Amino acid sequence: MPRLVMKFGGTSVADLERIKNAASKVRREVENGFDVIVIVSAMSGKTNELVGWVNQTSPMFDAREYDAIVSSGENVTAGLLALSLQEMGIPARSWQGWQVPLMTTSAHGAARIEEIPTDNLDAKFSEGMQVAVVAGFQGIADDGRITTLGRGGSDTTAVAFAAAFAATRCDIYTDVDGVYTTDPRIEDKARKLDKISYEEMLELASLGAKVLQTRSVELAMRFKVRLRVLSSFEDQTDNSGTLVCDEEEIMENKIVSGVAYSKDEAKMTLVSVADRPGIAAAIFSPLAAAGVNVDMIVQNISEDGRTDMTFSCPTDHVAKAEAAMEAAKASGEINFHGLIADRDVCKVSVVGIGMRSHAGVAAQMFEALSAEGVNIKVITTSEIKVSVLVDRKYMELAVQALHDTFGLETAA
Amino acid sequence: MPRLVMKFGGTSVADLERIKNAASKVRREVENGFDVIVIVSAMSGKTNELVGWVNQTSPMFDAREYDAIVSSGENVTAGLLALSLQEMGIPARSWQGWQVPLMTTSAHGAARIEEIPTDNLDAKFSEGMQVAVVAGFQGIADDGRITTLGRGGSDTTAVAFAAAFAATRCDIYTDVDGVYTTDPRIEDKARKLDKISYEEMLELASLGAKVLQTRSVELAMRFKVRLRVLSSFEDQTDNSGTLVCDEEEIMENKIVSGVAYSKDEAKMTLVSVADRPGIAAAIFSPLAAAGVNVDMIVQNISEDGRTDMTFSCPTDHVAKAEAAMEAAKASGEINFHGLIADRDVCKVSVVGIGMRSHAGVAAQMFEALSAEGVNIKVITTSEIKVSVLVDRKYMELAVQALHDTFGLETAA
């Protein structure tokens, strides 16, 4: 039998009615001839409740106990979904991480999957089990203690199972019906993509299109797992959702696939830094040590031995960044006249694998923004992405202008 | 290090504050020099919530999934209590049933403990762990699936651990402060017992004094585990609560230790049954087959080849009993003129290991009841117990009269 992995997130199994709905989607795939491995999250809200209890009991908690406690939410959903499938006459059973066993490192709270031996599930499939419902987000370390995989762990679990069991596809059921050319709340001409490459999805995920966790897309790309994102709340056809796949599977491609944005960016400027060899390291090493996620970096030309250094980081890292810079100044490592934090900015990006073979995307982007009077503050580029930092008030305008200029409302 | 087992029920770990309170009781025993094994129930209400979900999802549920789901409540408490102890600086860790492993039969939902290998916990104790917090009520079957032990499973878990680890004592923390000579709500002269024998406790437990589950007392008696019942909500001394122990450990003993009662009893009378050899079997075999718990049985003297047969059973078994008797009548197995169910009765019992060596207890009991005008409907006796069925309206009066006549308000 071909294998299929299906994953249901917390909102898709939020109550008994939704669990039943998820079961009917699984039944559809069983009827399509698949042996199915279902990965489930905890009912939405449950994990937060458990995490809250842990934090209240022990603010500097032992991560091993955290894992033992928090993983219980997924176990409940796995059992309930198995029962729901049994009610439909489908031979199903639940599997907790340690029963599979899903072997992980012992980095509790953020463990990495090391191995998924297929023997146990294979044996049950050959005995007639049609669906294995696996508690996501959890595994077991060598010492027999329960681990969890950290944020987005259930998506990662799903992709890892799809790789281990050579599944035809890994379907991620969520509360959106696919990946769009941009956010439909900002641009009503946004169009759902039928397919998108791993590389593009990675750029979009890390840019704040929170459909899939970055880590699960990376894993899918590495093991060539075909990943489909689709809605739990709609009836399915074989073409529902968006398929995240190898670029070779995508016949025609636009140069730009999507426009992404991120609101929680801040622009930090160190004014009049003494410019000398090694100054960049002297600034960014303490920032890294303080755990500040620096994204874009721009250095002005030097004048009279001094320069301005600008970088962006998440808004909730601003305080850490300021503290790190003031400390570095106090210790004499760096010297600057002022530190300006501008939280009134946002990042807008165009992403497309076609950029690799087409020049001029950045130029077209800047022209489109200029035509709308949008001033660009910082620019960065990668092989398949151009990002700009602009004033927050221009965000919607910029997204719409870029969606238009690259013709994203129509299919390739 | 001497070992101590402590067990906290659902109300004793109902919220984070109470879990912290339980932790402080554990700390006291660690400071007393014990290595402690703590057995915990789920936070009160949690198990019912999970059971409710199971029943709603699948009324004829797969008991294996039931076990996997319902056992999650204890796992949460175990982790939280371990964290709470760590916060107090005590090296503690949680253990789920399969991690110990607590090996059981595969009778899911009502599994029996088969073995508790001590190696894993012993190894951790020798590495410096001072407290093992074990999720109660659960184990693992040979096939690697999670089992639960059925009602009162956490008490049974506690006693089994105490036996396996040769613990000095097994302390059951609950919401009452011990075992009383009778229910203090009925008799305000009721006195807390310092010690009670296993045999007496068994009679009291099965008579409705729901302090300890019968099964756990049986197990304690079998393995000579000294069992202490005490309150989670009071400060402890070394003499808190009631010790359930071997009768040899109880120096002085009254003839009668306690007066128990049970309200959910019904008296059933088969009127004018054709009396013949084998008639008792013909009546009670179908009742047993129908799952009716018959307690007391009285057969009147026979007259003209017919007799009245009276028995008692729990009130919620009356319907089953009636159906079984009517069916037996319809099939011609038995013949009777009428079937009278009297739900307006109750059972009152005096229990005491001293009865073995003292005659006249029954007579003294009947006299005391007679003096109060209480009519006795059915009588049964065992080696250490005399029970009578009386009209429900006399229950409080009967309990008070018996408590008085056997002088239970003062210690031996």
C-alpha cells in the first residue's frame, strides 16, 4: 500500500467535532487506497495551559519535566482521533512518541529527530492497521525520557515520518487553504498558488507567512518530501491547497512567486560610529551574544573616520540590542554618538525562484515603489529574494504595488 | 536509606497551590531521612473530563485508547509535583508507568499489576535522586501499550510500590484525617482510630467507608504493607492519621472497632417460592449471571412446600435483579407469586477483630437496637462483623445506639 502522512494542527483538532471532521478527511485517504500516518497536535489552548502551569510552578523549570508534562496534550488528541476513526470502522490506533519510537537528541524542549525506526508501525500495518495516529511534537531520548521538538514540532514530526516511511506526500491540514501570492487581507487580488518550490516557501516562511514552520520545510527539502498545505475546514479535492515541492516539479514559473511582509521589524541606527577595521565584528558580536536576531545590515560611507551603521531586528529584541550596544560602548569596545531605534518600519519582500535566471527584478521593484512615493530605507537581497525596509504606513501600498507590477493576480 | 511511599489523591493535587502543599509534605519526609516514592492521581476533575471525551467520541470505546488518553492526567501531575520539589531544592523526577516500568496484565481499563522491577528507580536513587514522583493508576502491558488499573488504581499503585521497594510505610494522603469509629456527620462522638487492622479496614471499606479502596487494603494485607491514611490539608505529626496494619501491631483492641452503614442497599423478597432442593442455586445463578451483587440472603422456613426468599443488593442493581427473576420465572426455572423491592432500607454493621474471641456481640447489638425500637429485617454475620438491614429512617439512630453501646467514644 502507498503511504500518506497527514498532519492536523491544534485548531484542526480543537474539539470533538473537529476531531471527527479530521477523521473524515483521513477516511477519504484510506478510501483512496493509502495506509495513513496521522500526526496530531494538542487541542488548541491545551499546550498553552500546560506551559502556563509549568511556568507558574517553576520559572526556571527542568526541561525534562516540561517535556513530560507538555507532551500529554498530543497523547489525548491521538487517542481521541483513533477512537473517532474506529467509530467509522477504520482499523486505527494511537502511538505516543516513545512507542514508535521516535528517537531524538536529549536537547529537551528543542530536541532534534535522530531516527524513526519503521519496524513497529510496519508490523502493525501488515497486520491490518490502516491508520497510525501519532502524537506529534514529541519523542524519546536515549535515556528513555520524553522529549519535545520545540515550536512547530508537529510539522517537523510529520515531514520526518513522511521521509522515514517514503510517503507519497505529506499533507499539512491547517486553518488556511494554501499559500498565497500575498496576504489576501492586504491585497484582495492575492491568488492561491497550486505549487511552490521549497526554496521559495523557506523564504516566505521566514518572512512571516506563518503557514509552515521553517524547520519542517528545510527537512522536506532535504528529503524531497512533497508537502501539501490545505484547509481542515473545506471539502477536499485532489488539487486542494498548495503543493510545496521540488522546483523541477513546477513546470511554469513566474519570476516572482509572492510578496511577503513583516511588521515586527525595527530599524536601529548607530550614529557616528568610529570607523576602523573590525568595527562590524565589534558591533555584531555583542548583539549575537545578547541573542538579538539581526536581519538586514547597512553601512554608510565613511566620512572623517566615522560612519553610521544601520541594522534591523525584531521589535521585541530592541531592548536587548540597546543594552548590548550601551554595554559595548561603556567597555570601550565601540564608540558612537547616538543609537536610534525606529519601530515604525516594516519589511516587504518579493520572492521568486525565477530571479536566479532573470536580472532586473530589484530594479523593477524599486521603480514600482518609487512610482508610489514609497521611500526605501534599507535593502537586502538573496539569490531568490529582494527585501526592503520602508515606513510602516506604506506597508499595504507597497505590497499592493509589488503584487501588481509582477502580475501575480494571474497564473503563469 | 529507608524508603517511604506517599500517595496524593485528586483533591490533594487539584491545583498548583495544592501541588505545592503536597510537595512540602514530601519535603518533610525527605528531611526525616527517607528516599520517597510519591504516587499521584490526576488533578481532580481531569480524569472525568477525559473520560467524558472518550465516551462522547466512541460510546463502545476501545479500552486501549481509553487507557492511552485517560492516563495523561496523572502524567501532568507527576511532572508538576517533581518541578515543585525541585523548586524546594530537592532532587526529584517524574516517572510515567512505562518508564518504571510498572508491568500489568493487558486487561485494559482494569489491569492488574504483575511486577514492578526496582532496577530503574534504584539506579536513580543511588545517583542522588531523593524523590521519584510516579504517575499512579497506570502501567504498561507486555505488548508495550499503556494500561490503567481501574477505580482506586492509584491507591493500589502506592501499595504495590511499597511492597516492591520494601518501604517502611505507605502514606495515603486524602481529604479526611483518618479512619473513624463511625461517620462523624452522624455521630459527633465518633473518634479517630490510631490503628486499625487490615481485616477490619477491609470490612469497613467494603461497607461504604470510602477512605481506601478495598483492593489496595487487600494488597497491603497480603504484603504486610503498613498503610497510613491522613489528611493533605492538615499539618502532620508522626502520629497523624490512622495506621492500617497487622493486628499484632495493635496492642489493645476493643471488641468492636467501628460502626459502618450503607444507604444504597435494597431488600428484595421473592414471595411464595416453590421450595425444592436446588432452589437457592436456581435463584442466585441467574442473579450472578446478570451481574447483581447479592449481599445478604435469608430464607424463611418452608410452609406447604413454599417459602419466601429475601436478599439485599445495591439499589442500582434492583432493575437488573427484577429482570433476571422475571426471565427465570418465564423460562420455568423458578416459580414465585410476587417480587417485592424495598429501597427504603439501609445496612448497619459493627466491625471488630475482637469479636473472634468474644461471644455476645451480636446479642448486645440486637438488644441495643431493640431498646431504641429499631426493627431488624435481615441479619448476616462474619467472623469480625455483624450486619443488619433496618428501615432507612432508623439509620442515624441505629448508628448512634451502637456507637454508644460498644463504648466507641473512648479509646481502648
